[in-house]
Amino acid sequence: MFKLILFYLHKIKENPFILQSVKTMALRVIGIFTLFVFTLFLTHNFNPKIIGQYEFIRTYFLVVGSLCLLGTDQSILYFAGVINGNTKDLKNIYLKKVTLVFFSSLIPFAILLLTGEEKVGNFFNDKHIYTLLIKASAILFFYCITILNTETFRAINKVYIAELFTTITLPLDSL
């Protein structure tokens, strides 16, 4: 049994693709463990109302952030393959995507401002939710850029850095 394990470990070491996959999986497991510990910390040390607000904003980021990204996080991978390693072209594409994400992340902020505090409060049956949503919308751009950067690192073959980004943002992302 021990020889069989050593045999497979040697095979993994010899194949760089499998070794990279195992390292990436290890980083993903560390990220999941970090999320678990973070969740335990929150639930044991904070008021349930605060945890509910955190989950609400996390879901807000997940849904609205996905809409604001407009698929730029996935298309950066496509363009990286098309331009075949030309970093100058990839940089220009990245800057255009950052501009697109910036303007699209202003839309939810503008919608909240135009809707008004009273209507938002009545809709959610909570008069304090408007302030929470305004604050979340103010940092929505930075959340989206974090997701875009993660995929950009993947596009330039910096998989480990991308997984570290993913590990750091797991408390904000949904698994």
C-alpha cells in the first residue's frame, strides 16, 4: 500500500500539469477552510442582525457584482488566448474592461439614489437598509475589480496568485 502511494506521488511530481492541479486544489481547500473559520468566528462573536446584514451584502455583491462585470472576467481569458501572450494588447484590453466595469458599477449606485431612501426602506421593510446598500454600492467597483484581477492573473498563467486572490475573497464570494 505504501509503495502504491509513493508510486502515485512520484507520478504527480513528474507531470507538471497534475502537480499544478494538486497545488491549485490545495489552495482552494485552504480557501474553503478559511471561509469556514471566518463563518464560525462571525456566528460566535457577533449579533445575528449583523450576520444577516453581512449575508445580505454578500448576496448583493454576488448578484449585482455579476451583472456589473458584464462577463469581462470570463472574456479576459478568451482575449488572452486570442492575442497569444502579447502583454501590451492584454494591458489595453484590461484597461478597457476596467473602464467598462467602473461605469457599470455606477448604475446600481445611481438607481439607489434615484429611488430614494423611503422607497427602498419600504420595499425591504427596514429603514436602515438604504444606508447599507449605498455603502455596498460605493465599494461595488472594487469588489468587481478583485474578481476581474483574479481572472486576469489566470489569463497570464499566474494560477497560484489567482487562487490566493480567490482564497482572500472567499468570505465575499459564494462557493
